[in-house]
Amino acid sequence: MKKTPALLASLLLALVARGALPAPDADNGGLVLPPGFRAFVVADNLKPLRNMTVAPNGDIYVKTREAGIYGLRDTDGDGRADVIKEFGSGGGTGIALRGDWLYTSTDSDVSRYKLTPGELVPAGAPERIVRDLPNKRQHSAKVFAFGGDGQLYVETGSPSNAYGGAKDRALGAKGEDPTEFLKHHGGYWRFDPDKPDQTQDDGYHFSTGHRHSTTIALNPVSKQLFVAIHGRDQLNTVAPQFYSEEDNAENPSEVFHLLKDGSNFGWPFTYYDPRAKQRKLNPEYGGDGKKLAEPGKYDEPLIGFPAHWAPMQLAFYTGSQFPAKYKNGAFLAFQGSWNRAPKPQKGYKVVFIPFNAQAMPTGDYETFADNFAGKAELASPNDAAHRPNGVAVGPDGSLYVSDSSHGRVWRIIYTGETK
Amino acid sequence: MRRVTGLILILALAACSKQEPPPAVPRDEPHRNAPSERVAAPVSPAPAAKVEITAATPPVAPPGGPAPNGEAIFTATCATCHMADGYGVPYLQPSIKGSAWISNPDPQLLLSLILRGSVILGEGAKAYDNDMAPQDHLSDAEIAAVASYVRLRFAAVPIEKPVTPAEVAVARNRPGLP
């Protein structure tokens, strides 16, 4: 009998934790969602945002592109951030939690902060884990993830379109020999997550042959890493004799791959044509829109997303709030295109990627959250209301999304209401 | 040799330090992607003077053909990065609306930029992620047409005086900037 109030209290707490979702915004923060899903704005008009992560206590950490890291906390249970603190500096893209450590990357380093339980902002200075990665502005974001082996996997992009030398991106660009270049660019490197001040050469060169990847996440079931890669631009600028505006707008794929030791994704020699479902030679290396890549030489994509959508953060859905079909599938934010012009721009959405019982993608994907751009027909990224960049799953199974243009953070919840 | 060292220094600086990228687009002014002054400001760019890249021999224009269409060349060559409205892409490629390079009544700086690419901007090029390649594959007549078009359309005050192929030839044959 004595125990009853305590038992009741803990039951109540459990109910509150599980059942009481915050009230969504009437307009879902401007998003269009599948039936039963609602959304609301957690914070708005922050600086341009990049990747994000949510701590077990619900605190949100989101990178700014040019400045520090925001810590967002809701203190009154309405889901909206009441405490917004910015700490650190240097901008960048990557952020992830590992135990009490908050890892973060600029365009040249990976560092970590020790979090104090209960405190939103870390007390001490960051500890640098990887330093002086190549940074030549173009494709300089350094995303990272922790593998099934607990190691730190960090991307270094290729500051290039198709390694076309001084005329890269221009008419008649000719590919050069990328052998030396690829020794320090266009791949993932593996590092010890606890060892300070490692350089790229201290890391293990894990994969090669990609242009730029801002997407990496660990599958919670198979403990394998999956990545997406930004395909090349401007096929019709470089080789208008082979590619029309339409061909360029629809080529090449933004590809989705399993990241394996020794993976080679075929850049700068090849690209993946999503309509033909074939890997083709880049015009910088003798391609004409038809010539195929040497078979078996490069990893085959698991999904060929439409061209130029710009895949950003990937998050596997480990929560239980959403319907069962979402469990262990993945959400991927597409920041949206610019190089489809003069065709309308596309992307600007979060898609859901179903994974099968073997923890592999089925090959399909579906639009999950849409209307970030705020209009049906978009001529230029400048005209978009928002551009989704970060996605993260919260402790209660809500999905959070960040905005790289106007600093909005959304939380998407499943209420089951269908009006 | 000294020239080469200077160029390497510029490239090394470009690799090491990152200038603050352009600010985000203010909500109610969706077109103000980034102040074009960021790239356009240096009317007499100091470091760029060291970059003495000689542009390639001009392609031979077809004799007796119609005069090149500046708008068509802009659409095919420039708009892919600077966008059809000239406002660029945040962080990647600058807006050219009101650019000082375009707005200068003397076309020589603009012509050098078209012929030699963003390398002549020196430090200024670091405000955006992507480099502009030299567009010296265009003929003098084509560059004159597209320069005339952008001066009329994107200069702070529209410049009606057309650029001539002879002026392009001057820019092409000059080693470095005016």
C-alpha cells in the first residue's frame, strides 16, 4: 500500500514520456506530411543550419554553417525551444554524440566536447581529434559517423566537378590523371575516435573515388555504414554536343551506397545514369552520353536518386513513435538542386528509404516531408523558403529537421489523426 | 620564377584560410542571396596582378555568319552557375547583379574575368566555394556579345555602350590585368 503512490507516479511519468506529444502547429510549420503525421517549429530564424543530433534528454545540438553550435532545450514540455545557446566557432557540417562526447567538424578538423550531465552547454574547450584535413572551399564539408567497430569515419571531398583541370565545369573540360589527387581526396578515412590530433595520414584510407559525400550513417541492425554521394554537375556545359539541358537536369544520379573497405565509387571517370540505370563514362574522360564504364570495376549504387537533389544528412529510424514500417528504415534530407536550370529545381524534401529484413535498402524511396521550398515551381534555390539539411531522431521517436537557409528547426510527430 | 612563387602563395592561401561565406538570404528579400560586392569589390585587385595567365588563342568565328546573340551565350554559358536571374547560388556561386566588375564603364576588368576566370579575383574568389573556369574558348565576338548583354542587364546602372570584339582582343592579348 505504501508503494502505491510511487508506483502511480512512475506510471504517470512513463505515460507522459510516451504518450503526451506536444501540440503541432496548425500549418505543420509549412510542411506537407503523410497522413497521421504532424509537425511544429521548434526554433526559427537561427543562422543557416547544417547537421544535427538529439541527446537522450531531448537537448538538440545543431551545427551552423559559419559559426558555432546551437544547443536547444525545451524546459516547459511544449516541444518548442525555450533555451537557445550558441557555443564554439568555426562553422562546418558534422555533429554526433558518442556517450558523453559531442563530436563536431569544421571544414578541416574533427573535435569533441565533453558534456556535463544536465548541462546544455559543454563547460570545457574542445579536444581536437583530427586536424588539417584538405580544405579547398569546394566540397569542403567533413561529415563523419561512428562505425560498427566504434571507429570514426570522416569524409574528405574532391574540390572539383569532374577533375577537368583549369577548365573544370567549362566547355571542353579534359580530365586529368587523378591518381595522386585521390590519395588525399574523394574518400572516407578511418580514425581512432579517442586519439587527439591525428592527421589524414594517420588515418586508414577506407574508400575512394567519390566527388563529395555529406551523408553517412550506421545501420542500427547490420552495423554497416551507408553513404550518399553528390553527383557531378554541368554535363551540358562541358559537352553540349552530347547532352541537352534535359539530359543534364536528369543526370547523373545522386547515388546511395554501402560503404565497404576498399569501395571505389567511380569518380572522376564515371557517373550513374538513373534513367538507363547504367554507369557511364564522364565526357571529361571520353564519354559521349552512351559509352559505359568498365563493368565490375566500381561499386554499383543501391539506389539512384534523381540528379542534383543534393543528399545531406541521413538518419536511421530507431524510434517506436512512428508506424512499424519506419522502424530501422532511414530518412534522408535533400537540400535541393541548382543545376537543373533552366528546368525547375527539385529536391527540397526529406525522403524515407525502406530497409528490408536483411538490413539492406529495398531500392525504393518515398517522399516523407515536402514543401520546404514553399512553392510548387522553383527556378532558383534563392527562391526557396527553406532547404532541409539535418535530420535526427529524438529519444521519443520524433524526427527533427534543420534548415540550411533560414535557420528553422522542425519536429515531426505521429499523432495518427487523419482529420 | 618569382611569378610562379606568387601564384603558389595565392593558391596556398586559398587552401588554408576560409573567408566568411556570404550571409543567408533574408526572408523577405529572397533575391539578396549575397552582396555581390564580396567578389565584385576589388576594382584594382592587388594580388591578382601577379597572375599572368595568357588566354588561349581565340577560336575563329565563322566568317560572314550572324552576330553572336549575347543572351543565348549568357543562357548557355553563364546562367548555369549564376542562374538565369543572375542572383547566383548561396555559398557556391556569386550574384552578378550590380557587380562592380560588370558595372565598371571600362569593360577590360570584366573581359579579363571572363577570359581568365575567378583566379584573377585573388582573395575575393574565396567568398564562394566554386571557382569560375576561364571562358577563353568563346570567340572575341561571342565574349563581346555576352559582355554587352550582362552590362545592359546586370550593371548597377545599365551600360548601353556595346563592348567590341577589338576590346576583347585587347584583354585576351594582355598578360594579366589592365
